[in-house]
Amino acid sequence: MSDPVSALNGARFDGIASVEEAGLCGMITLRGDFASAGFAAAVNSITGAALPEVGRIAEGTEGAAAWMSTDELLLMVPYAEVEARLAALNEALKGEHALAVNASDARAVFRISGDGARETLAKVAPVDLSAEAFQPGDFRRSRMAQVAGAFWLNGEGTFTVVCFRSVGEYVFKLLSASAHPQSAVGIYKA
Amino acid sequence: MSTRLAKQGRLIDRNKQIEFTFNGKRMTGYAGDTLASALLANDQMMVGRSFKYHRPRGLVAAGSEEPNALMQLGSGDRYEPNQRATTTELFSGLSAKSQNHWPNLEFDVLAINNKLGRFLTAGFYYKMFMYPRAAWKHVYEPIIRASAGLGKAPDKETKDADTYEHFYFFADVVVVGGGVAGLQAAKAAAASGAKVLVLEQNAYWGGRAPVDGGTIDGEAPEAWIEKTRAELAAMDNVTLRDRCMASGVYDHGYVLGYERLTDHAPGQGGPRHRLWRIRAKQIVTATGAIERPLSFAGNDVPGVMLAASMRDYVVNWGVTPGRKVVVATNNDDAYRTALVLHEAGCDVVRILDARNNGGGDLMEEARQKGIRVECGRAIAKVSGGKRVKKVAICAQNGTGGAQEEIEADAVAMSGGWSPVVHLWSHCGGKLNWDDAQAHFRPDAARPPLGDNGKGFVVAAGSADGEMALGPVLVNASAAGSKAAEDAGFPAKTVAAAAGVDSVEAPMEAVWLMPAQADIGLRMKSWLDYQNDVKVSDVQLAAREGYESVEHTKRYTTLGMATDQGKLSNINGLAILADSLNSEIPQVGTTTFRPPYHPISMGVIGGEARGDIFQPVRKTPMYEWNDTNGADWEPVGHWRRPFAYVNKGESVHDAVNREVKNTRENLGLLDASTLGKLVVKGPDAGRFLDMMYTNMMSTLKIGKCRYGLMCSENGFLMDDGVVARIDEDTWLCHTTTGGAESIHGHMEEWLQTEWWDWKVYVANVTEQFAQIAVVGPNARKVLEKLNTAAGGGMDLSKEALPFMEWRDGKIGGYDARAYRISFSGELSYEIAVPASQGLAFWNAIMEAGKEFGVMPYGTETLHILRAEKGFIMIGDETDGTVIPQDLNLQWALSKKKEDYLGKRAHLRSHMADPDRWKLVGLETVDGSVLPDGAYALGEGINANGQKNVIGRVTSTYFSATLDRGIAMGLVKHGPDRMGEVITFPGTDGKTYEAKIVDPVFYDKDGEKQNV
Amino acid sequence: MLILECPYCGVKAEETELHAGGEAHLKRFGPGSTDGEFHDYLFMRENPKGVHFERWRHANGCGKWFHAARCTMTLEVFGTYSAQTFEPPQEIRDAITAKRPGWTWRDLK
């Protein structure tokens, strides 16, 4: 094995916000029955997180769980541990009708931070990114210009953006164009 | 002459002089000028020529309704035609050129059309260019193309130097217009706590009010405007944007805002325009009103201007188009212009009030100032060519006789006011005719409806038909409150500011001046300035039977110019109604469509240009491919190497080399783009049995099976190899194009038909880099990697037979190896995590040197599969082809009761023995058949065309066989082996090909099974 | 541009996030059905001016299919509801009745 390589090798752009590739993140796509106690316990055992509410991401001691759909979660764990956690998850899900797959390498991940972070994203996603509407812990799947993507906001005002690996470069350039230093809309504060 | 006044000009800064050029001539203006006001200040009366007759034209208006002053701005990469001088803010170095003339503005050859005017009437194109028929292509069309269009299109070598962007915004209430009505409405809406966005198209706030006078809350309007603007700006729930025009209102409260960021300061960096994509719960249209011209002969001579616009030029920019001005009106507002001109020291030589009883307080004021006012009088004709010289005066009630001629250098005209109802109407808001004010105004009972079935647009102020300052503010305040309430905020009444202005006498509709003008005058009375439509044209259309206003519009081109009839529509349809002996409301208006005023193409595209014009999907090996000669082929959004071209090689050479090398040595294909779907659950087998035509539930763990997918219509939609992973898990490969669509297809059936089946699907396409290792040396290179790594997966024929898969390590990489072959050669398709893909690829390339490794592209992939007679979705299929057509009956399970497409295959047309079927085609002379060519049959069809009996679906030069090979669908094909059929090419040649078995190479399939 | 509220994730999605999926509540006919039944299932669709039931997918979102009841003439949306049902639930039908008394669609009233 050689060192794993992310889609863009840690590229970065600074403008009204900073856009940087976050590097490889451990991600597990998990589908199953949210109503099953065994399912929730399995999620918790891997991430330390409770089941997220609709449209939210739940942070846990060992990772995080994001609400993707009525029967789908995106679990976030350290990249180096993803295969071990996946094995543990499958073990914990024995007897449940569920599907868990490693999706870490299928994705590119970016962070958008700084005063213009909300505006940077609001230029490409048809989502209300005002502070009243989009709050820390909110998780949204939508489109970013011409491709699908998902993003959430943490308590420090930083967005994490996830897209498919193949369009990582497109999304990076898109967000960089959005964050052009002279393109502040002047609507949203940090 | 037009000139800058010593005083006045509230918007200009006389301390800041700005240089610019017009038609190469250096001119100066002031900061705050528009290009239009600066041209007037430089006595540039003539600003362009009209579209059809090339008549000299001057400024008519001061805002977005201006029909004449369209300019070519800038040069090179910043060149742009058809820009309105009135909405162009002046900046240092601006270069403008007038349009639609040759050789120059002052002398224009095509002005001869003006003399031919009586032959160029309404419908001229339709009448003139009918016969002889052949003349259209060779004579008429080239001439029309040469003379069509206003400005010149940008040079094709130039590329817009600017950038653009979009911005998504959500508001409870969007107020369109920052005049006093908009500000008052915003104040009322914001008081309830609603999130309010106010859009103002100009760089300044307050609209017309500071020009029109009166008082608000006892102060000059300007003071109230600034106070209110500041109040609103200080509120957290209010956003104010200037230089931002709402261009359209769409379904469910969608509004587009066009923000011009750097038009007034080009090159300052950042995006030039921003398109606000706004979703509003409620919209207040405080868009004001537009003055109408009067239809009299010579109303298009430079110097004839809308009265209020002339007032704008004086008050806002301190310029006047003339020193001796005649005012013609049918309402009181034009008196304000007369008074302003008088105050500015101009000579108002006459006010012609078409009303027999004249006006109210303002008329008295004018008379007191010594201005001569004549009631019941009209302009018979304005003469002067390139600028106003004389005005002939007559009785309004008459045919235009008994004229008195007076000298003047400008004419201010007012035919009354039309509310700007565009945004109200864009999404279905209806209008009522207001007879007293002679205009259409919004019918509050019939607003455009939103997703909740309730109205989502409220008109405010003069856009709602209120024409006096006091009622405007009251109306606007109510509109703002209503909008907030309808957006879900508790009702809160806000006292409207008290507006006071002069008491006015009623206006009287005047659609033609004089009322019974003779034909000579009507032929010179313009309705649509830009498209050269006159009163006589609309009357002619009516006589020729055009009764619908929409038909008349298209026949005469009335209102079809870039101003979209802002000035001409009401006057035109009044003339039409009169000609049809009908009433205006019965004739109705044409449809209002967005945009209100043209917006740039750039802003519509937004950020999508250059390298983010479209997403390009890249595999983990993209960069390697790119630096190693990839000749890229777009496959959906993916880029795949068509071939890897070496120095000095043609693409064709490269393909031939790749084909031979893969057959003889070792080829590598980047197959990462193939779709990979994991399907899991207790019902997964049952589900896949429905999805695929063949049986997947019986597939043994560790094995692979080629599967076909049909739509419910029975047509082939995708194919690929399915692998059974464990008891309840399968992995389905799809075509490159099918990854997302087949994933969606599976989800659709699971969610909407078999929702009680326990199956989950996940798309893991991009988790893996997949590499096809193909050729006689495939096993050797992989075993070498394993040896180097100190062990790994057993890749022998016995341990990993054909059509099976294994997980394990290859060369130290976590890998899943599939023994499948799309080439007929010994082949392993190996999936590794995407983050390891490039490293693994490099490892094989390195280890493969001694085995003659070469990468190969999609063309080689195609040729290899065609030599083997394997079909390709999208080549052999086109959405009308069923498996039986391709001799794939073996893949249609007879054991299964049901699968998608099974029932459809029983339909009579599907079972028709005359369907074209797959065969191989071999040209008699070894050449390559043209792709898509049709085979000729006997006789002709009902349309007199030759019958066809088949077509080519895939065709290549096979380096392996050193000849052209092809596949095609041919009627009764499999029964006609050996027969030679002919294919006419589009190159004039006719190709002859023999029908043969589609498997051209290794018919027994021994090579893949070693 | 329409907005529809996805009943699964609660997002008021604009049309660019959605994928239209044609008429709702089709009954599938497979092997064993008559030519007529199969033909109607494949090709015959309602084309009402007024109340209509449709399938939509929250494609750029949670990925779920759902149903929407709306008016094809005014674009009013009466409600969105689960895809896992053979006919519109009573509350949707009530909502339509309140606004369009006397509505009909196929054999629904």
C-alpha cells in the first residue's frame, strides 16, 4: 500500500472566506431502520453519537452522524480507522437489515471558514444560509451549482462541504470563484 | 441647442469632471451623469438611427424606457452592443458609439429607406419576400441578414473579460422599487418584523419624487427619502440594494434581481453583475409609472422628449435639451416641466393643452409666470430633421389644418402615465382599465397566485395607479402592511407619511394628435420608435384583418424592440381598438414577460464559464492520463482517454498500436467510471431478478454474471457484470453513463412499487479506482507484483476462474479482482480504493514494462469488444432496441414469472419477425463502413423515398484483422448470412458489405479462458 | 420555478433540487395482464386542467420519491405526501375539497 491520496492534495484559496480541502475523512454510508433500537445502538457504538434529528448532524465522542435521508446516515470517523470501525459496525448490526459501506474515498471534503463563509456557499446552493435559517449543527443535502453536495456548519462558523471525489476539482474552483476577494455581498456576517 | 445649465443637477458633482468619447469625439461630463445626460450636456441631440427607416433619433426618455439611445460600449473584451445611454452611469474613459448607420451617424446610406417608407409598411416582410420562391435563399435572406440587428455582435475572437455570479436569497417581503412608495411600503412591512429586501434599479433612492416636488411630512421629498432610507438601513431585518433591478417575477414567489456591481467602475475587480435568485413570500411592486408619448407627426425628431424626462434632465443632471421649448400635454403633470424649465431660464414658448378646459393649479401657476397656455390645441407636426426646428400648431379636434408655425428647439410631450405593471403581470396578475386615468392598473382581486393558492404580489403607489403623492404614500403603506401580514406576520398598521402636492385637473385620453389627423400626418406619427411602427401601420394591420393584439404586435413589430413596448404599447392598442371600433379593455394588452429590462447574458450563466463552465469528472488517474498523451473524450461529465497518443503518432495510429498490443502483450484500461452499485438485503435477490432480464438470485457467491436491464417498455437500458458478494449482497456494474441513472432506477422501484421489500442500495462507484489488466501477459504482471510484495491473492486459472471474483491483496494493495473480459483476452478488472488508484496504476505500469504494458483508451475498448461481437449500450441500442434484436434471447430468463420488460416483449410489435436484427458486416473491399449508414432495400415507400432494410450501429478499423469491421441491425439479418447489401454514404460513395457472424475474432472464446 | 416541500426531510425544495416523475398512483400490470391493460399502464395518462397527482423525487436532497397534489392551472400545491401509498391520504383529499369543491381525478372525488 502507498499513502492514500485525496482528490486535491490539500488545496487552499483565500478570499472573502477561506476554502481548503480537508484531506481524507473517514466516512461510512449507513442505511437501516432508524426505529430499531439495535440500529441506534450500533451507530452510537461507532461514533459515540445519538441518532441525528432530521436535517442535523450529531457529534459524538468518536465521530459524528449526519442525517442523509429517512433511512440513511453518513457516519464520520477518523480515516485511518474506517475499516476497523466498519467491521465493528457490521458486527454490531448483526441481525439488523442494514447496509454499511466505506465511502471515504468516494468523496472530496472542503472547509469554508471566515466572514464570507455563508455568502460563499449562498452563491452556489439554493439554500437559505442566513444565520436565522442555517444554524450550527444543521446539515443539508442540496446542489452546489451543477453538482450534488452536502454541507454542515459547526459551532465556530466553519462549513464542511462534501461532494463526490470526481468533481472535487470543480467544487474547489467553484467555491474559490465564489470566495473571490472582491465579491463580498455584504449581507451575512460571520 | 441642448446644454448644461448653470444651476440645478441634484445628482451630479460639478467638482468631478469625467472624460469620455462618443463616436471617437472627446466629451466631458460630471460624476453622477448618465451617458444620456452627458451627451445632452455636449449638445449631442442625435444619438442613433431607427431600425427600419434609419431616421435620426434623439433621447426621448431618461430611464429604462428609452427606445432610441442604444449604444455600443467599450471595445475588445469589454465591447457590448445595445446598451441604453439612459441607464449607463458615466465613468472616466467610457467610449460609446451610436448604432445602426453606415458610414456614420450624420450621413447614413440606408436612410433612403425613409423615402421608401410607403413601401415598407406593416407586414412588409411577409408581403415582399414571398415570390419568387427561389429568391428567398439567394437574394432576400442575405440582404435581410446584412441589414438586421441593431448593434454589431462582439467579435468572435473576443472573450468577456468580466466575471459574474449568482446569489440565493430568501425574504419574507421583497419590495421592488426604492422610490417613495417603495420606501414607505418597506417601512410598513419591516415594522411587523418581516425580513424585507428592497431593490432599487438606480444608484440613488427616491425615484421621481425629488423631481416632481410637493412635500412629505412637511419637508421636501429629498429630506424624507434620506431619513427613511437611513431608518431602514439601520434595521436588522431590512436589506437595501441599489443598482439592483428586479427583472422578473416567477412562479411561487421567485424573483430575479439584476445587480450591476462594476458597470459604473469597470475593471475594479470582482464580479461585474450578480443575479439575485430570490424566493419571497410576498412581493410589493413599487415600480412607479412611465409617461406615454403623444402621437403627432414628427414626434420622433431629436428634441422631442417625454415631459417628465425633460424635467429629470433639468433637475437631476442640470441639462436641458433646448432653450425654446413647446410643451404638449393632456394632463397637469407636464406643467411641472414647463415650470422647471422656466425656473431654469429656458423659454417655454407655448403650452398646448389638448383639453378644452385645460388643467388645475399648475396651469394657473404657469400663467402667473407668464407662460402662454393654449387649451384645446395640439401639435400638428414637428419639423426639423436632425433636431427640432419648427412646431406647427392646430386644434386638437380636427384633421390638422389651420396651422400656426412657431420656432422651437425642443418639445416636451405628455400623453398621461401608465403604471409599470410588468412585474405584477409576469406571473399572471390581471389588470383593470381605468378610464379616468386612461391606463391599465393592477386588479388587486386577481393577483398572481403562489403555492398556497393565495396572491403573492401587491402593487404599491403609482404602480398601483395612484398618481398623486398623498394617495401614493397611503397606498404604499397599506401595501407594505398587507404583504407582511400575508407573509405570516401579525398585522401592524403604520401611519403613512403625509404627502402634499398640487391639486390636479383630470387628464383626458389623447391617442392621436390632432384627433382626426390626416393620413399624411399619421404616416409620420410614431408609436414604436425603435422598430419604426407608426399609427398608420397599426391601422393598416387592423384593415387587413388583424384583430388580436398579439397578432398585430407580431405583424407590425409594435412593442417587439428591446424596450418591449414600454412607451408604445398602450398608445398602439388604443389605435388598434379605435380602428376595430372596439374598447381598449376588450382589445387587452399583450403578455408581459420577463425580463423587465434586458439583463446580461453573462449574469444568466453566472459563475459557469471557463473551467467551471461545466463540471468535469476526473478519475484518480486523470492527471497521469493527461500527461501521458490522453486524447480526451467526454463521456457524460467524465473525461476518458480516447487513446494515448505518442509523439509523432496520429490518433488512428495510436489506436491501432493499442489494439495490437493488448491482443499480443498487455493493455491497461482506466475503467474507474463504470458504475458500481451495492444491493443488499433479504429481498435483494428477488429484487435483482426483477431488475435484470436474467436470473441473479441463483448466482453463487464468488461468481459473476453478465446481465441485461430493460425498461418496463421492454427496451434495453443498461448492461453489466453482477457479482454475488455474500448471502444477501450483490455488486452490480453499470455502464459509465448508467451509474447515477440505474441507481435512481433501482431506488424508484424500491421506493414506489416494492416498498415492503427489504433491500438497500448504495452507489459506491467513486469509492474505487478500477483498472482492467488485459492481454496474454495479464496474469504474469499481477503475479510479479504479488511476488514483489511477498505474496497476495492466488490469480491462477484454478483459484480465480473466468467469471469469478476474489477479495485479497495484489502487490500489497487491498483489491477486489474480477475475472471478466470485455475484450476476449485474459483479463482482470481490479478495484482498489480511489485514494490508492494512481499508485496501483503506476505499480502495474512499472512491473509491466517487461511484458510490453501500454495503456489503452475507449476507442481500443470499443474495437476489442466489436471484434468479439459484444454489444455496447448506446451503440447497438438507442432506446428502441430489445434484447431479441441483438440475439440475446439467452439472457432472457424463462424461469422467472416476471421482470421489468417481460410483459412488454409479448406485445405484437416486439415479437414481429420483421424486426431488424444484429449481424456482423464486412465490407467487400475491406474499407470501413460509415457510422450510422442505412442499407438500401427494394422499392420506395409511400413518401417516394428508397426503402431501407438496416443500419450500421458500430464500425471500426480492426488492426487485428487489418480490415474494416462493423455491426448493424438488418431486416431478417441472421437468415441472410453471406448476402451483400449496399450502404450509400453521405460522401457520395456506395459501400458494399457482406452479412456475417458478428463475432470476428476468437469465435470459441478460448483466449479469455486461459 | 416551483417549490415543493419534501414530506421526508421537510425541505421546501425549489425545482432545481427536484426531479419530476410523472403521474402518481399508477397500478403496475405485468405478465398475465391483457394487451389493453398493459397498454394503458404504459401509455395512458391523465392530462387534467386542475387537480392533479404527481410523483416527484427530492433528487438533489434526501433522494426520496414523494407524491404531490397540485393544480396544473394555478400551480397551487394542496399538499405533498408519502410515496408508499396507493392513493392520496384523506387529509390531502380534504385539503383539495376545501379549495376545489367537486374536484375529480380518475375515479377519485
